[in-house]
Amino acid sequence: MLRLNLMKISKKEIEALEKSPIFLATSSKDRPNVTITESGVVTEGKLLICDCAMSLAKENILKNSHVSFVSSRKFDQDRYECYKGFGKAQYYKNGKYFDLAKKRLRGEPYKPKGAVVIEIEKLFKVE
């Protein structure tokens, strides 16, 4: 079970995470991995990512819950807004987070196989 996180995430940070591709970095003892998704949703100080095609990332999370992530979105031709974060991830095949992933992808051609929930411990704006 994820512990209660009292970290405050601003509306601007939430918007950036929800509307940006998320690059998720995971690692087992011997296999680092980066995967990309656009399914980030922030809820209760946590980042929910829908698993539609993760294999190594899922395997790594099950072995090592420590993850990092980066979101980046382009404001205009010359400006980007980027955030880097760290946290602990859990993988869900059912329950409320899996239901949120299904709801998030309703109407999309792909369906979630699971949900990754990251309890955000630190979040930084990258300048």
C-alpha cells in the first residue's frame, strides 16, 4: 500500500504532468529502462500512468519500486516546460487505480493492462 504523501503539487505542475509525455525510468539490479507514455494523471499527490505496452518497465517496478520521471511540453517554438521527479511506484492489475486507467483511456484504441502509480517524493522544475 502506498503511504500517505503530504507533498503539495501546484496546479501548474499538475497541468504540466497531465498534458505532457512522461518519460519513466526504471531499473532492476542489472537492467535499466526508459519508457514513454502520455497517460500521466496526477491524483492525491500521485502520478498514475496507464500500462498499455510495458514489459521491462513493469518487470523492473516489481523488482525495484524506486523510479524517476521527466515530463516535457512545448509552449511555443522556443520555450519548453520540463519537470523531473522521483518516487516509489506500485503496479496494479485491478482496483481503483486500474479503474482510473481504464477511465482515462475510454474511447482510445488501446486498453490498459495495468496501472503504475508513483508516489511523488520530489518534483523539480528543470530550467
